[in-house]
Amino acid sequence: MFLVTNWLEYVISDFSQAELLGFKKAVMGIYGIEDESSVDWEKLYKFCGVHFQRSVERVKTNFNVVPNGRQGDFQKLVNVLLS
């Protein structure tokens, strides 16, 4: 397992998949890593709970995504995913 310890402890993002992919590509390029599975990405890359919860709130208020009156159910499902 490849360990990146010199220049970063971990990175926090705003829960963007594109940001995660860019981070992986950058680390792999800088360190010459060819096998993505050789890095413990979960240890290096954390998601910001505040930004994630803001995204949840934005989705909950979009009634095209979450029907009006179902926001509580949606939040419970999100909580299950996070636990």
C-alpha cells in the first residue's frame, strides 16, 4: 500500500466526485503511481460534512427531486447512508 506522508496529511473536499477524481489524478501523477488501488484514498481524502449537508438541504427543497412532504424521509435515508 502506497503512503503519502511528505506533503499532506489528508485533503477535505466539498463532496464533488470531479474533485476526488482530480485529486487522485494529481497524486498519482506527482508520485508516479500507476495502480489506483495501491493508495488508501479514504485515509487521504475526506468529505466536508458542512458542504455535504448544504447539498442535502438544497436537494430536499427541490420538489422535482424530493416530493413535497417527503423531506423527512429523504433526510432519514441520507442519515442511513452516512452511518
